[in-house]
Amino acid sequence: MSGRVVLLVTSPRLPAGVLTAQAWDLVRAHPVLTAEESEQTETLRAAGAAVTVVPATADTLLAAIAEHGTVVWLAAPEGDEHLARELGLRLAREPGLAELELLYGSWDPPGARLLDVVTVMDRLMHPDSGDPWKRAQTHTSLAPFLLEEAYELYDAIRDDDTEAVREELGDVLLQVALHARLAEETASFTIDDVAGDLVAKLIRRNPHVFAGTEVADIDEIIANWEQIKKTEKSRASAADGVALSQPALSLTAKLLQRVERAGLTVPTPPADTLGGELFALAARARAEGEDAEAALRKAALDYIESIRTAERRSA
């Protein structure tokens, strides 16, 4: 016996029928075997391919090779590694029995696993078999978790912990996916709308990349970004659009930045109150190129170490 079996691997994240020209030529010219029915098998049959569901064993494939010479095995989404291993060992023991080839008919593009996030979220939000806790949430009830996850990501970045950054980015992504899924039922927009708006914004605000706009340096890129943003938002005040829920020092720094960019002269609050004193310190930090929020955070973290040192001494 001398024949050929081609293990055809396809991406489960792409629509059925999205295959390379080589894969299409192969499935139209030779019998296609697979272990179970799927949307992919229906699409191949509709295009004229001969697809048969058979047991996933080496004996089945070798029998098909004996009859047809060349057969295509359409692998399941997980790849049918057990079958590939069994067949590989069999052919290694009996050289010349058949040739084994691997062909990728389609593969995941960058970002394809984000489709899995949407699929899993749909399952979690299913009205009958989903997670009751997630289905009971609202944008308001989830808001504290979004802040918490963002701070945990900030901590991981500060600690230069790459693995933690990866994990915490996933937790932030969960919040985005969950908020978007809730909106699908309550606010008439979806995760695709969120992603589409982001893509459009990035293209609009980066004309030096997408529209051939000439820029001299990064400062000009930032200036263009701010001008485009100002045109888009049509804000009546330099204070419009500032996130008021952010920490007070960060809020102060953002307001001072907005005033500076607007070219305004605005007196700071009187320094005869505690709030006025703190505002003045934040203004001084900005004038000196310092981040008041980060500076106070570092001082607080150093103080934590001092507390622990004092506790060890008194133990």
C-alpha cells in the first residue's frame, strides 16, 4: 500500500469555508473524512466536496487510503492530536505504508482569541444556563470592580511584574467585555460597536499614520491629537470631559494641564485651607515636572514598610 493522508487543520474562530486556495483544491479533489458533523462539513459539502463522518482511528484512515490513494482528514478544532500520534506511530513502524502531511487550511489572525472572550461571555450571560451573578449586574454595580482591576494592573506595572501585568490586563478586559454584553441587552450597543468606535477614533486621531499628515516630532503628534479631540468633542469649557471620580491629586493635575493647554490664567484656590494647601502642592509638583499622585503613593508605600519594620522591632 502506498498513499497519502493530509491532516487538514482549520481555525475554529473563522467562518466555515474560509480556507486557502490550496486547501480548497485538495478537498474538492479527494475524499474528506472527519470525526463529527460541523458547520465546516456542511460548507464543504455545499461546495461539492465529498465529506464522510468516520471513527477517528488509524485503521479507518489506512483503509480509506487503500481505497482512494489520497484522503483528507478534517481535524476537529482541538487538532485531533491523538489520531495524528496514533497514525504517526503506525507509519513509523511500517515505512512506505503511506505518507502523512499536515496542511493549515486557515489559521487564527492576531486577536482571534478575543472572539473566544465574546463566546464565553455569551455563555455566561445565557438566561437559562449562564451565571446568575453576572446576569444580575449593572454598569453601576460593576463600576467599583473596574476601578479595582485598573488599580491592580497599575500595581503590577509599578512592580514590573510581567506575568501579573498579563493577568491583570485580562481582568480589565473582562470588565470591558461584561459591560459591553450588559449593554447589548440594555443600551442597544455591542462589543463590536465599542471596537468599531475605537478603531474609527484611532484612525481619525492619527492622521500621520493613516492620512499622510506630515509631523515633525512627537510634540506635534500630541498637538494634532488634542486639536482633533477638541473638534470632535466640541466642549464649551476646558474642564469638560475630565474624569471627576479619579483620585484628587490626579484630578488636580489634569485640571492644571487643561488650563495650561487652553492658555488660560486661572487663580488657584486660596492656600488658607487644607484643600487649598494641597492644591498648591499639586500645582508646584506639576510646575516642577513631578507627578503628585505618584509621589504621594510612593511616600505611602514607604510608610507601609516603616510600619512593618516597627512591628518587627516590637515583636
